Amino acid sequence: MLGCGATKVYELLSHGQLVASKIGRKRLVLRASVEALLQRGGIGSTPERPKRAAPAKSHAKDAKALATAISKMPLK
């Protein structure tokens, strides 16, 4: 009904946006709490996207510049 994964459901449960009932080891989310959440506007109109790290800087130019500088050094 929610169209999200288990991790998001556990997050909603911990924030009190969903209510669950525990029967033995099973944790069942109450249908009424799901319907109430959907009536309030759901879990958000746009899904959160994880932030990606910037691509690693290429050190190839630095290595070439260093190799060139070393090769130009006078030998003793």
C-alpha cells in the first residue's frame, strides 16, 4: 500500500507515523495507521535520493608532472 521498503516502514514506525502491533515475534503494522498516513499525504511526494560522493580526483597529471620534474633534475 505504501510502495516503500522495510527500512522506510521501520523509520516511519520509529517516528510514530505508523502504529504496529506485536504478536509473538511478528510486528504487524495496523492497516488503519497506513490508511491514516496515506490520508495525510503519504510518505512524501518525492523520494529521498542518497547523496553521492564526488568522483575521485585523477592524479595522473600530478604523477606526470612529478616524473618530468625528476627527470630534469641534474645528476651529481
